[in-house]
Amino acid sequence: MNKTDIQIAICGSAGEGTIAAGDILRSALAGAGYRIIAFDAYPAEIRGFGKCVARLRVTTEQAYSLKEKSDVLVCLNDDHGIPHIGEVRDYGAVIYEEKSIVPLAEGAHVSAHILPGQVPYPVPIRELSERTTGAVRSRNMVVVGYIAGLFGLSREPFYKIVDAKFKNKGSVAVQNRKAFDAGYDLGAATFKLDDVQFGAPGEMFHATMLNGNAAVARGCLDAGIDTFFGYPITPATTIMEKLASEMPKRGKRLLQTEDEIAAIATTIGAGYTGARAATATSGPGLALMSEMLGLGVMAEVPSVVFVSQRGGPATGIPTKTEQADLNIALHGGHGDAPRIVIAPTNVDGCYRCAGKAFEMAERYQTPVIVLLDLYLSNRYETVALPAKSPFEADSDKPLAKQDLGAGYKRFAYTDDHVSPRALPGMAGGMHVVTGLEHNELGRVNEQPDVHEAMSRKRHEKLKAALSHPDFTVYKRFGDEGQVDVGILGWGSSFGECLEAMFLARREGIRCAALKVVMLSPFPVDAVTAFLDDCGAVLVPELNYQGQFAQLVQAETCRPVHRYNRVTGTPLRVEDIYAEVRRLALAATRKAA
Amino acid sequence: MSTPRHHVVIGSGVAGNQAAETLRQRDPESRVTMITVSKLPFFNRYDLPRVFRGERDWRKFVIYPAEYYLDNRIALRRATKVVNVDGARRTLTLEHNETVRFDTLLVASGASAYMPAELAEYQPLMHGFGAFRDAIAAADALPKDGHVILMGGDTIGLDLGRTLLDVGYRVTVIAEKHTFWPHEIKAEERPLYIEALAKMGFEVIDGHARGEIAAVRAGAPGLAPRRVVFHDGSEIHGDIVMPFFGVAPALDFMLGSGVDIERGLLVQPSLRTTNEAIYAAGDVCQIWSDADKRYHFYHGWKNVRAMGELAARNITGADEPWVPIQDESLQLSADGRIRSPFWEYA
Amino acid sequence: MSVVVNLKDAPPGSVAGIEVAYSDDPRDSGWVAKNIPCQHACPAGTNIPAYIRAIAEGRHGDAYEINREANVLPGVLGRICSRPCESACRHGWPGNGEPVGICNLKRTAADMKHAGHRITEKLYSPTGKRVAIVGAGPAGVAAAHDLSVLGHDVTLFEREGHPGGMLRYGIPAFRLPRDILEVELHNALRLGVELRLGEGIGKGTATPVARLLQDYDAVLLTAGCMAPLPLPLEGEWKNRDPADVCADIEHGLPFLMALHRDEKKAVRKRVAVVGAGFTALDCARVASRLGAQEVIIHIRTAEEYIPVTKEEIFEAKREGVRIRGLRTPVGIELDADGRLTGVRFVQNRLGGWRDGGRRQAIPIPGSEFIEPCDTLLIAIGQKTVNDFLDIPVELDRWQNVRIGENGMTSVKGLFAAGDYVTGPTTVIEAIGRGRQGAARVDTWLMGHPRRRKVVRIMPVAGPLRERAFDFIGRQEMPTEPPNERIRSRTLEVETGLSTETSHEEAKRCYLCNLNYQIDVDRCIYCRACIEVAPRACIKLVEGVDMEADGSYGKLREAKEWNRVGAIWIDNNECIRCGACFKVCPVKCISITRNEFVEVDQP
Amino acid sequence: MAPQPIYLEEKLKEIQESGRLVYRSKAMPTWCPGCGYFSMVDGLPGALNDLGIAPKDTVVVSGIGCSSRFPFFVNTYGFHSLHGRALPVATGIKTANDALTVIVVGGDGDGFAIGGGHVPHAARRNIDITYLLFDNGIYGLTKGQTSPTSAINFHTTTSPYDNLDQPLNPLLMLLTYGATWVGQAYAGQPQQLEELMKEAIAHRGFSYLHILSPCVTFDKTDRTYVNLGELVCDMPPGHDTSNLSAAMALAMDTAHPALGVYYKTERATLADNFEEIVRRAAGDAAAKRATG
């Protein structure tokens, strides 16, 4: 049985259907039983002349990140395709538009840049589209068909996806099938010179293909979300879009507010009533929400905020990925405002963190921030989701009957620092929540000892989250015991860390990796123990400051080596590995 | 000149590659671009019969590794077709609508199989042998112990025929005036050579006796897939039919370039065409011979390679005339075997 | 859309209820001249897009009539035209594919028109003037037709037994069936033209030219170009015509003419033809049919440069004809019995360019060689003969009669036209020249030109095409199998397009007479049109060059927003696919049909 | 009507000699081909040119959104600020330097959703700026969600069961908020658009021009060129632009959006009031105006 591990990149202008082509390819291949990791990059302009790249890695065994080199590159457009030719491996395929309709200067055509080891496949993409549909917009379907034909894939999964995708659009499905077939026939008739081989999918991987945002939405739904409020912002919008179509089906409510300030306010209002409520935003929105999050902390109202990070500050690079909102997530806002911050590392984690976030928000009566980033939000992976929701339907601290009535203290001091919460509508539970400092009853109180005690309560109650049931706070991979190099990673870039660790071990380096999912409260003991096992520790992350490295150093008082990139693109496995190798060599030299 | 000279070579065969290498050595600062319609880098065409021995991986046929082109700074542009050359402006247009400027141009586009006009309409029923994929397609169509009909039977075809016989196929040659091309054989010696073919294991049919070839047809159900029908009404059956009528220069793109063309590009003994910036080498050119006052084609990989080298030398300042280095005479050895200098490449 | 054109009522006003404009602005006439390359290339100025559109709409009769306005023999030209239009066709421009099969469609118009098709002739009132025309070849027939339409009494003199000239006596029947020729000649001449066959003119005849000048108000000489050029040989053959010496050597044109007078002609086994024109090819193909085993055409330059269509060369090759280049005959080899054994050639190299796009061939000294053959047909060209003239007429340096701008020779009332004036050309050119000659005679007789060419601009509701049409492949002309052809001297080689294939072919025409324009005042520069354009045909422009004749030249494109004066459709690049028209959000793109029409000038 | 040939070089000369190209930047607009915003970015240069306002004396301020890319395509001073915050930025500029011509451009989401809180205040203060509101009834930059002016039953990604919220009536709002010049134009009628821009800019006080425009990429059903082209109509004959009630009545007829000037009046501007306050502070009793 041939193992399949093929990465396809499709490159074109926004509006050429680049992303849609990637979507159809990955959906069809997932439908055929392969495992997929896919990530698209696209610009702020809707159409215009911006570049889009859709990449998908198709495997029979679980992979954790995209590969450095693609096996197949499709250039829908010369200008955008040329810079990407270098990412194709030797004997990989470069598929490109055969002819230009405008005269080109020397070197302006993809064919001028194909390296001697790569295999060129000129295709009359535009012509086939026009020939079959009379228009240019089916170029992407021609290309999808060509790939399927060239690599001998079955047509059926593609037909299924095309029909489903365009089922409400009249003749579009038929047109697109025609364009697909035209591409397929040409691909099948093309003499194949590359060595890209699709093996059979192997044991059918019965999975759903989701991107991070869709997984978040599924997690919300499985956790029984009641209300959602949001304001469109890249790259979080699709969470709302997904929920907008799904929640009403379950009788649940979603409101698009006029801005993020309103979004968090409404979320907290709903949370106050006992509803499971969430909002989703990105860095700029989180900044707007900071003040209101403080109210959530002070009022001990559960709320869930999904934050998908993008390049900042200000409007920054809004369609590029970055992990630079860790600090604002941990510390944003005024005053001592502790909150739970968790960061999934893959699409499956998005689902689990989303569901668990509602449990934690309720159990610890606090805002919970789930940190994603554009790379994870938009990354597609095939995941096997549980058939039945694994999340608790109600995580609220049980409220005993005797608690209610005249003596009811909404903010009572308790052993676990969590107070029993009464919801509007409960007889005898009436109380006032306020942003002002208050006593156990919720009455305004500015006494020094009260503020100190209440601050302690708000901080201490969160510690229990470090042992929240059925939740992976951290996890170690690779060699057990003492190792030369350890990699400490978080969030979306952990997949690259893991692949780099596997690579290092294949190269004979004693190496281990630790993923940290819960960032606040911080699992100090576990991380310290890991650091003590490692000769040197590398902390790769997608921000300039080393925000996570700072956190680790501050919490553990141990030195770490930072590896920071802010290119707007994901980390590269080879780069992380190079750092690991450097550290390992240094260790060997020191030992010698 | 502030920008480096740009040498463009059209064709990535023996002549083109030899020329590119020589240009790179003799003009180290220049840009060298090699343009070819082929998707494969330079491979050994003389090895193609190996396909019928089961060798299917094109990488085993390739002469140079990819790094060769990178190391030698030869920009190799594959799957790229030149459609037009403007000799006055020194530009060429590629089929995909890109314009490339050159300081010097070497046309080494070689030749493609010649197909007599009366057989042109039957081309879909025949298997070519010019490109790697043609060889694969022919091999795919041929069953074990199958029967190959070689029409014409030039030296390329006979060379393939030797391999086919060796591997155990049945091979029929329909001999006519292109048989043994490019060798010229006296009419009286011809029967001896035909006889020699038969000794080698070929089944030989004299096409002339049958009124030359009339048609190639698909086989009826239950019969062999192809049949060749002669004017005299007789026919023979086989699995594949392969035409070997010699070659014709591939130079459509040079029409309108202002460069003189008869059957090939007409060049001086220096291999220069009538445009001082444009040279030609290999099967595409007809070289003027002062000795017999005629234009000549020269064939065979040794000649072609020498032409590539000479053209590149003359492009870069030498002024040397062409001297053929491979003789073109066909011989019959004492034991009655045919020996062609074009077969001496192994 | 169906439009009935009625020129008699033309300007100003409307055509079939559609308001039209007429313009003689050089920008508009320049547009038509440049943008309809086929029509521009046609020596007769045939309105090609209009007739192809008619075929696309299934109106073959109308297509035939549109042809007939420029050329009275559409069925003939649809078979044997040299097709300068197709070389010019926009569909054949780089990147656009193959040219439209214009000539084949012309044949379709003739072959597929209704059996009871009625010919339209726009007759002028009788003038009472009498005109004699000498020579019933293509030029003479076209002139006779036009002059009779214009109301003159025409007498047409022809030396041979039938009208048609080269059409009948030069072109073999396998290319031009005689029934087709008969019908169209009859149609051209039946408006009262008096046809006098077997009547030579001039010296030694009953009808000297001087007499004609007395009896008629004007005389038009269209005597053609029927004398073969002698083969210039060297050495012992210098200034000798080998055809006079050896029975195996003949001049091609007399050979063909004799054959077409139904005289018995034969060739031997190995035929050599020297020459590079249609006559040489016809000789070779006839020789194949007469049983030759080897037919080789020897040419001085190379195949690339010879002035015949590629299709013609291909068909000849399929019939076994071979072409060998770069050789000039210099001598003849005879055996002891005086029979031909071979032709001595000298090897040529190519030289510079001659006028008319031909290459020069320069013999290489000392490179002589002999090609064995037993029949030689010489077809290196023709010239006019003037020895029949019984009155002095001024000649030019090629010994052709000299005519002035009014078409008249040095003798008052004596006009000349066609190949007789220009030297040998093509049939379509001869027809164009014949018509021009007729117009000049008419102008002289009436004292002023009676018709004038203007541009008619007619709005069109939408693109008449689909982008998908551009991907239809050229429909190849089906032919009889080579084996069948060789057995017959009259079996027409080309069998004609079918109804379906002709319809497909007609759809391929870009309809270059449609002018796409953007109303700059209404354009919002949104570039929706550019996005859908199939080529670089819509441009952001800052200026336009003006040509010396007052027409538009190249558009100057703007790269920066603040230099963009207008978005404009470059009609030179435009392939009339209509995509821009469909997509424009503010509907600022208009389509008009711009074409030359002749209007009366009272 | 008989066809009228268009002669390119005459048209180019007319456009080039007009001087309007000076007001364009070098950068080609990046909106989707066919976008209505093209007619606006073409109209403003014409308007400024006709008014003789030099590019250096003009500031174009915008927020975030498709239309807010506008400043990049005109050759004036420009300020591309944050989502919804264009009006306050413009207020600051105008307060600091009253000699500048300040034009605020923005879309329906920017102006009436996130920035909705700013609009009433800019209007009631009668700050002498021109607000060009490009209304396509959708969020374009975030790829097609409902906006505050989206029609009822409009289907978007965030209203998969259709939008059921009543759309705002910006014209009515602005009339209510106290804008002193209110008009409406349509992207598909570029000449009129340009005329109205000119009048709005020339107006002394807060002028609000509402411009109907299609989003050709995300709205294929509602505000298309075809639909808008059929709906829009001329001002009723004899409309009295000084009659606020008549203007409001007209603004309420959203089924037939009339194009032209709805209402205009003269009132002290923010700058006037600044000056008045300065005078009052200086004790100039004579400067006290009747406020009635």
C-alpha cells in the first residue's frame, strides 16, 4: 500500500476562484478518505489584484502541519504564481495557464521560471473554461478537474462536492461539472512525467473536514450555546457565519451587533441570565472589548470570547496570521482582571476548547478567552469528532435550596472561591451585579480588606481550571526523560513544532516537545518540570516580542531560547528544526 | 554593452546542448537561454529503443541532472514553443505570448518525422517515435510477441527494428525509396541490402512492387488492430504501424523571419544564416558546400554535436568552417550484415 | 436581426425601419478600411462579413447577392479564388487560430441558394450609348455586366468559341466544373449583352479596332495576358524556344488551352514542370491525371514563397506531385532521336526581396546538374500581346498599353482594363479591374461619376455572436480520395461544405464590420469590461495617433489613473465577442454596423 | 435615433483640457470591476475641478470599508482612519483649520452601524464638511454581511434566514439630525452624481449626499444596477428644497428613491459658533445674534 503524502498549492488572484478550487479539492479528497491539512492565504481586497494561495496536504497518516515543499503547484495567474515556483520539489508538477491574452515581457510567464528538476504542465485553462461554459469564471474548476485527471483520481467525489456546493445555483453546477470534465479529460490524456503518486486512501478515515472556526462553531453547538453576539471581523467572522446558519435551527439566538463594544456587552448580559453566551472577534475587537471584559471579571458573569489573532497592531496585516495577542488576552484591560485563556493547537483542539470554554466560564464564573489565529481559524483538517457531545450541559456551581432567600450571598467566600450563582427568574435569588467593587452580597463596598479579599477570590478561583476534568492543559511528545533539546509551543504553531521535533528525532537528536494549551492560569509546575528535563529549550512563536517566552520565563524563572517570526505566514518546520539542531550542536560542544 | 549578451538556443537536443555548453564556456558573462517544446530536459534519443526493453522511467534517459543547468546558468525553458522570430528586431515570440529579445540566436530545433502527404490522413492510425511519450505509447500498444510494421524504414526505424527483433517481436519492413534514409544507395546494390535486412530477421515487403503504399486502416473486429493496404489490393496486418520516412526540418516558426529557407535553414559553412545574428545547427540546417556548390544536410549525432559546438564557437568570435566528422556511408560487412555509422553510438 | 438593404432609397433616413447615419468622415471610412481586413484585401471589395452573416442566418440567396454586388461570378470564385481575404482574416492573426474559410463559404452561398433563386439587378435607365468590349475573360465579363446595368448597349467580342477566357481555357475542370461556369457567365451577360464568339479583333480580321472606334461610343480592351513567357536558357539554348524543337516540351498555358478545347493531349512517364504559379500546379495535376508516374515541379526559390494557396499545394502533393526548390533551368538534354531525357538546372541561393513579396533566386556558378525527365511543361508566366492593334497606341516599358487615370489609352474612346493592362494577376483582381474599367468608361461617357462610396452606420441591438463561437475549429473542405481523382479529368476534387459545416464555419466569422464603442461621457471607468475581455482589446487610453489620411492609428495606453482619459475598445484587437457589451453596468457600450455602401450621385 | 459616431480624440481632448485629471491619483482604483464606487471616484475630481478648489486645500477623510479606500484614488490630502471614526477625525481637522475643504467618505456600515453614534452630532453641529455616504446596503470588505441599510428579507451570510430588521432611512435621519443640505444620487447616473457632489461641497454647512450604489460582488439580487436603475426617479416637479416636511415626505418614499436635492437651508456652522463664542468671551454684546 502506497502511503500518500502530497501537498498541493493553488495560487492566483483573489476572485479567480483560487480558494474555492482549494476547497473543492480538499473536500473531495477528504470525501475520498484521505486526511487533510489545508490553509489558505488571501488578501484584504475582495477582488482587485491581491494574491491568494490555497495549500492542502493530503496524507494517509496523521500530519501536523503543512510541508515546506509542495508536490504540485497550480498557477492561475503568472504574477502570483512565479514567486511560488521555488516551493515545488524536484519532480513535482507545476500546472499553469498555457497562454497569455496580453503580450508578456520576457520572464513574465510562469514557464520562464520553472526549475530544471520540476515538471511543467501548461494547460489552456482559460480557453477550456470559455469553451465549456462561455465564461472565464470556471477556470478554477478546469484546474481541479485537470489535477484529478492527471493524478488518476476518481471523478465521483468531485461531482458530489460540486453538486452540493452549487445546489441552489441553477445551472452553475452543471456548468462547473462541464468545466471539471474538460479539465479532467485533458489531465487524464496528459503524459505524466512527475512522480506525484496518490496511493489508495488506505483504511477509510471517516472524518469531517473542518477549519478551526467551523470546529469552534461545532464545539459551541455541542456545548449547547444559547446566544451569540458578534461583529464581522477577519478572521473571526466565519464563526458567526457558521453559527448564524446553525443556531436558529436549534432554537438559539444570534445577533449581529453594531460593533464589538455592543457585542461583548450583550454577551455578558445574556451570560448574566444563565444562558451560554459567546462572541468572536480578533485583536482590534478584543481591544475594544477590554473594558467590558473587566466588567465580566468584576461581576463574575460567565462569557466566552473567541479571539482569532491576526497581524497587528492597529489594522495591521488583517489577512495574515500572528500570535501577538497573547498579552492582551492575558492582561488586556484595566485593573487586576484575571481570566481563563486557552489556546488550541489544531482543529480538533478548536472543537474541544470551544466546548470546554463554556464549562469553565460557568464553573469558574469568569470570562474565558479562547485564542486562535488566522492560521488555525482558516486551516482545514480532517478530524474525527465524537458522535455525542462530550461537554457538560450545565457546569454551574450547584445552588442548594437553603442558599436562596434572605441570606443569599451572590459573592460569598467559599473554599473553592466560587460562589453559588442565582439566575434571574429564580425565586429568592435576587441580587445586583455591578462593576463597582462589592461585598459578598454584591453591595458596593470600597473597604481595603474587601477589595483585597475579593481580588484574591477572583484570582484564586481560577486555579481549579488547571485540573478541569477531561481537559488537556498541556501534553508532552517525543523522548521521555532527559533530552538535549525541548520545544515549548502553543497555539496554531505547535503543529510545526511537533513536525520539527519528529524531524530532529529522525536525525538522531534527543528531543521532546511540550504543548501548553492553558495559558492562564499557567501550569507552572508542569512546565518547570519539562524545562528541567531539557538541556536547552526553544520557544517558537509568531510574534516579535516572544510573548509566550516572556510568560514562561516570568512564571518559571528558567531561561529559554526564543524563535520569533512575524512574516504573517505560519512558522516553517525546517526553520524550527534548524534552531533545534543549532541548540543540539551547542550542547554537544559544551559537553565535549 | 551594460547588460550581458543574451544567447538564445532553440532546441534542447544534441546540437542545442552542445552549443549551450560551449557558449557558457566561451562567454562566461553572457545569459544563455535554451528553449524547447519538450517537457523533458535533454535526453538521449538514441536510447529510446530501450523503452521496448521495459525501461519506462524517463529520468534514466536524461543526460544531465537538474543541477547541471543551474550550475552552468543555462536557463532551460521547457514546454515552450517559439512561434515567430523577428530577425530584424532580434526578438522571438513564444506561443504563450511572451516576447524574448536575443543578441544571438542559434536554431537547433532539429527535425521531425517526415510524413508523405498521401499518408497524412492516416497519421492517427500510426505510432510515431520522435518523443519519449511516443515511444511509451507505441510500447503500450504492442502486445507481447506482437507484430510491428515499419513503413519506409529509415536508419532510425531500422535501429529500432533491431531492438524489436532482439526482444522477440515480429517486424515487417515495407521498403520504398526512404528505406535506409539518409544513406543513398545505388540502385544496383539495393537488392543486396534488402536481402541483408531479411537475414537480420526482418520480414521485408517491396512496396514498390505493390504500387507503393496506399492506405493504413484500422483492423476489423477479431483481426490485428492495423492493416496496410497496397495499391495492388493486397494487405498485411500488424499490431502497430510506425512510419520511418526520414525527417523534415522543424522550422515553421522561422517562416517570415527573413532568414533564407529551402527545405532547411540555409547556412554558410560558418553555420550562419542570412541574418548575422542567427545561426543554425543540426538537422534543421542545410549547409552550403563550396566543394560541390550545393546545400547539404548532415545527420548523425556526431555531426550534429559538432555543428552545435561549431555554431557556438562562431557565435562567440571564432570563424571556422564546417567539416563533417561522421561519414554517411552504409556498408555491408563480409558476413552480410548492414553497418550504419549512425548506429555507432552505444 | 434581418435587414433588407435598399440602396436606391438610401441616404438619409432608415433601412428597414432602423435609423442609419451616413458618413464620409475619414475617421469613419478609415475605420472601415482598416477594421475589415478581408474586405480590404479583396481586390473586388466584397462585403465579406455581411455575406457570412447572411449564411449564418441561413439566407444563402442574400449572401449570393451580396457577393454579386462586387463579383458577378461567386460560384466560380468560391472555388478558384486565390483568397487574399483569408490571408488577411482577423481570425488568422497570431493567437486567434485559423482564418475563416471565406472562399468555401462563398461557394456555399452559390451552391446552397434556393433552386428558384432570383437575381437582383439594379438597372439604370438606358443611355443610348454603345460600348464594345474585347475579350470575354473575367475582366471583360465583369465590365460587360456593369456597363449593361448602367444602361449602355454592350457588345462583347471573343476570339474563342466560348466566353470565360482563362476560367474556361486555363483552369482544369477538376477545380472548376464547367456547368457552374456556364450558369454564372450566362447570368452576367444576359442583360442584353451582345456576345460575338469566334470573332477576333484587329489586324487581319473583319473588325479592326479603328472600325470599332467608329461604330461604338467607347471601346474597352480586356484581352488578358495569354502569351506564354519563353524560358530563358543558356549556352546552346540561349534565345531558343525548346518547345519549337522538341515534341516532349510544351508551354503550360497552350497545353491546358488545347486540352480544354478538347484536343487530345498526352504526357510521358516522368514529367517536369517549371514555374511556380497556379498554372504550373494545374499543369502538374493534369499531368498526374494523364497518367504520368512522376511529376515534379521545379521552382527557383522555395515553397515558402510561391504565390499559390497552401491548400492547393497540399492537394497537389496528395496527388503525388513533388516540389523541388532552389533551381533554375539552364538547358535541355535530348537524346539522339531528339527526345527529351532531362533538364539541366543550376543550383540557386536565395537573394533579397523583389517587388510584390517574392524572393530573388541567385544562381550559383558551377553548380549545374541534370534532372532526368521525358516531358517538360513550361509555366513560368504570361504576357500580353499587342500585335493585333491596327492603330498606334502608346505602350509602357513592359509593352502593356498605358492608361491614364480615367482608364483611357492614348486613343480617345479606347479604354483598357484587367490583366491586359496590369500583366498577369488573379481572377478576383481581374474582376475588380474590369469593374473599375467599366466605371471609368461610364464616367467618361456620362461626364461625371454616377456612384460614390460612403460609410453607412447602422445600430445593432446586441452582439450577434457568442464567445463559444471563437473555439469552433475551421471546417476543412472535404475532397475526393486521391485515388479517385487521378482517374478522372473532370471529377471536382473539392466536394463542398455541408449545410452543418458551412453553418459552423459562418459562425466563426468575427463580423469585423461591427464597431464597438464606449460612450466616454457615460463610462464610469469601472473596468468590468476589461475583466471579461478575451484579449488585450480594451484599454485605458490617454491618446490616439492620427494617420496622415485622417484615420485613427495606434492607441496610447495610460498606466496611471490620472492619465486615463478614456476606456476605449481597440477595434484592431477586438474580436467582437460581445462580452464587454453584456457586462457594462451603465450600458455605455454601443454596437454599430459600419460598412461601405455605394450611393447614387445624380 | 440615428447613431452618432463617437470620435475618440475629441473626447480625450475635452477630458484632458478640463483639468479634472489633476484631481486623480496615480493609483488605479482596486474595487471589483463594475463597482458603483468607480463613478464616485470619477465624480469628485470633476466636482472639485468645476468649483476651482485646489487639491492642496482639500482633505478627504474615511473610515474602514470598501468605499473608505477612496482617499487613495484622489490626489488630495487624505486621512484613512479607523472603522466608523471618520467623522470625528474630520471634525478635528475642520476645527483646527477652517480654510480646508473637508470631505468625508464612507459606506453604510461604517457610517450607520459602528459609526452611527457620530453622525447625529456632526449634523447638529452643522460642521462645514461634506459627507458622501456610499450606500450599497451590504458589508463588502468582510465579504457580504447585512448592513443597517440592507433591505428586509435580504439574504446574506449572517442573515441566512433573511434579514428581518427594518433598514435605516439615512435621508430621513439626516433631515431629522439637522443636516443643512441633504441630497441623493445614484452611481449609475454619473453626470448627475457629479453635479450633486459639486453642490454639496459648495454648500456652507454640513452637507449630506446619499449615493445609492450596487455591490456587484456580493449582492446579486437586491441593489443591482438593473434594479436600482428601474427604481430611481427624478425629483417631483416643483419640489421646494426649503420645505423640510416636503423633504421628509419625499425621503419616506423609499420605494421610489428620488435623485436630487431634498433640502437645503442656511444656519450657523460649527465654525460660526466657535467665532460667536470667541466674540461672546470677548464681551462683544453687539455680536449677540438673535437665535430665533
